Amino acid sequence: MVPGDLRYTSDHEWVRVEGDEVVVGITQFAADQLGDVVFVELPAVGKALKAHVTFGVVESVKAVSDLFAPIGGEVVGANDALTASPELVNSDPYGAGWMLRLRPSDAAEISALLDAAAYEQVVAEG
Amino acid sequence: MTDTPAPMSQPSPILDRHEALGAKIVEFAGWLMPIQYGGIIDEHRAVRSAAGLFDLSHMGELVIEGPDAGAALAAALITDPPALAVGRAQYAQICNEDGGIIDDLIVYRLGETRFMVVANASNARVVSDALAARIAGFQAVLDDRSLATGLVAIQGPKSGAMLQPLASVDLGAIKYYGIAEGVVAGLPALIARTGYTGEDGYEVFVDVDKTGVLWDAMLAAGRADGLVPVGLGARDTLRLEAGMPLYGNELGLDTNPYEASLGRVVKLGKPGPFVGRAALEKVSRDGVSRRLVGLMLRERGIARHGYPILVDGAPAGIVTSGTQSPTLGQAIAMAYVPTAQADPGTMVAVEIRGAPVAAEVVPLPFYKRPA
């Protein structure tokens, strides 16, 4: 089950709307597929992101994976706790393992994201 | 794109055990094997603190027997198997005429005229074919026992205490890099004190159809004291911390033993010809232009297989293996660097996603078990 109050991408990222900002992370499914996360590289506050471009990387013991911006916007926060404790991505992907806080450039991009049911379908289809 | 199907992978003889334990199964070197059960870091730490159980049934076991078995192997390999005492083992390599490495091996002397060569799964067929061709002129025969043999390893500081109650022989009497015949869990077995983790441990060879019985008995014997099943993922991080090379990463046909910092393995002083002698004698005389070294990253980042090494901003080498060391909490790597940069303390850079990241050459291994 994935949280019902979030929006998702088929790249296994989630988006939570909080006022006029959004919080971004990767899903439990993505974290489980990666295995033990040992390194997260995130952009600096102030950086402008376009939807679908690479904004950082997450590395497990075995593999390196790109992170894709679910929507466009300006980075207004990045989770510095992941520098010292990247394992939070595995243990609490929807909470303490969050990655970015964005100010969206186009709110319409949020409504184009998958809802929980559609994302569960993506996971089920592998 | 073509529609040629991939060749069928050989399942581990105990794939059912791995699936029942919740393992993630991957295709590796033509086999279906467990890569991890719980998490790689937990499995890694269990081996360092207690013990881990490994299914290594994919490895190749080649038995060479006959009055000339030792001489045949001396002509085929870069080491000197006839110098081994019965019941002892050595790390070895098989090279081509150019001195390139076909595979790295463990050679066990089982008797005066009987040896067992253990090859990597990915190379088992190539090694079997090369050895068969190279011993053709000798009074020795090769029996490829790879598919007839199951192999289960127990590795870690508690491995001896866990295995002893199942074993008919005194495990303490088997020296490091020794091997003995015995009975384990009621099964005729070869028990070797070898491994690929940097820990003390044992590798137990049995008939393939008894692999499950052996696995179940060993897991049950150690479970209460912290024994966990360990997959290929942690096997890789354990061997990397121990500074042990992996064929396909550190070793290959385009590398020779001297470049791999394993010149001590080449026995140029042994009598007679062997495949690769002329080329290796020349390398030994002339020296090498690059060497395999250990690296510790001194800035944030993880070096990975294939990342370039930069010296004065220009590509000058390559990372062969790299990860975040679970034991050290530090990014470690092995890499080929120019000989001038190979001394410990030298600073180089690893190119990670287009940016240089500082790394220091350090002595191998990264991890040495407490004495």
C-alpha cells in the first residue's frame, strides 16, 4: 500500500503538497529495490529544476540511480540529514527520508502526476 | 535487436532454500544465485561479528589426477603446485601466452597425485577447456566436477565453533589454506580453511545432491549464535574490504599478475616451461606502467567500477571496484593507476559524474581481521 494523500511519478518519486510548496522523495518500492542506501546527492537551495530532469543521485551498496524532478520549480530546501544518515531513505521514505522542498513553477504539473491508485498499478505491472 | 533468447541459467542446487529464506535471486555468471536475503549491510556485519553462510555451488571444481598431475599443473599455471604439501592449498592464476590472466584459482593438493582446482563460475568452462588442453601431454586426467559438486562456505569469527559439532575432524588442526577429508552433517566432505571475506572460515565441498542437507544442517547449527545466510552482494563488499581481486573487475586478459600487484604469485624460479613464462619474465624484468592500488576517497562520493582516475586533471587510470565500506563507514575502491602514482599517500582524483573527487592511495587490505 502506498500513502493515499501523495502524488507519484512512474520513476517512483512521491510529491506531497504543503501550502504553496511541495516535498519530494522516493517511494518505499524504490527504496526496497535499491537496497541499503549509503549516499544521497541533492541540489543546492536556489537551484531551478525543470520537470523530468536529473536533480541528484541515490546510491546503494551495489548501484547508482538518478533522481528525476517530478515537477519543475525552485529548490527551497534539501534534507541535509541524508548526508549523515542516508539509511533514512530505507527506514522512513515518506517521512524523515524526504529529499527536496520545491516551490512549483507550474501548479498544473502537480495535477498531472499519478494518484495512489495509478501508482500502485505502475508497481504491480513492474 | 535480435530475438535470440538468453541461454538458460543454471539454478543453484538449493534455489528452493534461498527462496524460502526470502532471497532476492539474480542471474550471475550463468547461474541463478541469491544476491541478498535481508540487507547487504546487515549480512556484511554478521560475517565480521559472528558468521555468514554462503552457497557457492556456482564455483567450478576441476580434479586433476595421475602420476604427472603436479607437473601438468606446473606447466599450465603460473604457480608451483608440486611444491604444495598434501592437504595444503595455494592462490594461483592461469595465464595465456601473453601473460594475460584467464582466471584466478585456488589449487588444493588432495593427495600425492590428486589436485583440485577451484575456478570462478564465469570462467569454469574456459578454465576446464584450457587445463584439459594443457595437460594433454602428461600422465594426468581432468575430471570437471563443477556440476557434480555443491559448495557451502561458513565465514566469520564464530565459524569454527559453529561447524565443529557437525564435523568428524578437528577443525583446528586444518591450517589456514589447508584442506582435509572428513564427514560433515553425516556427509562425506572436503573441508577447506579458505574463503573470500577476510575472515577465518571453512568451505565444505559435498556431492551436489547433498547440498541442501549440508546447508540446512550448517544454518541450524549456527542460527542461535548469529549465523545468517549471505548473498553475493555482501560477498562482494567483504572481499573488497579484504583487498581481494575479482575476475572481471581487477583481473582479466588485459591485465597481468604484476600489474595486479600479485607478482609474488608468479613462480619464475620453478623448473620447466609454463604457459606465459616468456611474457611474464619480460614484465618482471621491464617493470609495469600501471598498478592495482587501494583508494580511500577524501571528499564526498563513491567511486564505482569503470570511473576514470585523473592525474593532473587528465584520465590516467580506472576504478575496478568501489563501494561504501560497511566496516569503515568510508568510500573505498581499487583502481589501476600509473606506477608513479601507486605509492601509499599519493593523492589522485576519481571522476564522479564529471567532477574530480580527491582520493588517497592506501595500502591493501582495507580491513584486516583482529589477530
